[in-house]
Amino acid sequence: MFRGRTAVFADQVIGGNASLRLKNVQLTDAGTYKCYIITSKGKGNANLEYKTGAFSIPEVNVDYNASSESLRCEAPRWFPQPTVVWASQVDQGANFSEVSNTSFELNSENVTMKVVSVLYNVTINNTYSCMIENNIAKATGDIKVTDSEIRRQSHLQLVNSKASLGVSSFFAISWVLLPLSPYLMLK
């Protein structure tokens, strides 16, 4: 499974760096990783739950193709399949599931999906939010529609992930994940 994709920094082990490098990280690499270290100075352990996924910032626009006043929220890449929830600044706490339609279309690589959600019967002078979330990230696209203008804003946040850390009185073991690199670095 990991043949030809792992490396240890052998020249740094004596100095305390027992990092494991995993190259060409794949969706199938998701799971819980456990590290156990025993030295003459003590022992320690650490666990890391590695999640794989994809996410993108949604774009919210007025849908001029619809028969009624509606908004269209699109995000090109998500995995695993997210949930989509609409909210309104004026109608706080309202459930928009009855007046919205969400679809998920598998992209050409057959892994990620395009998310499209349409909210019907919108009113002007209101701010609407399209929130897309899975176990990796939460992204929100806001649109404010008034008589004279349309304003948009989007933001993205990673869902809080936790790694357990095993510590002895002699040394600490930590895990490092480099998200913009094609490597999983366990340190």
C-alpha cells in the first residue's frame, strides 16, 4: 500500500527527528495513523486522523433564468458530499429546505462533485447565505440584494481537526500535515 511512497530521514534520527514522509498522498490514505517510539530515554506515542477531501468557495448570483426571484449558489469541487443550508439575515432561523433545490454533479475525474443550489422566492433588501459544509471545510457565500445593488462576499474555514499528542518527560512526538504539498509528513 505504501511501497515506494515512504521515506525516513535516517541522518536526522540520531538528533530526534523520526519523521515519516508519505509521497503522492491518495484518497485511500485517509484513516488513523499511529506512531510508537521507544528509545533508551523513554517511550511515546501519537495518533493522527488523516482526512482527505476537496472544497471550494461558493459563488452566489441572482438566477435570471428562473421564473421567480431566485439565487444560485455554485461551488466547483467538493468531496465528500457536503450539506447545503440557506440562511437569511431578515428571516433568521427560517428553514429554506422547502424553497430550495440542491444537486451534486460528479466531475470528470469521478471523485469530486460540483454543488449547485437554487433558492426560490427571495425578497430584495435582504442578505442571504449559502453554507456548504463537509467534515473537512465549511464555506459560505453571502449575497445582499437591494433595489440599487448586489453585493457578494465569500469565506472558507477548515473544520477543526484534532490530533492526539503523546508526551513523555524526555521528548515529545508531534504530527505535521503540510496541506499544500503532495506529502503527508509525520514528525
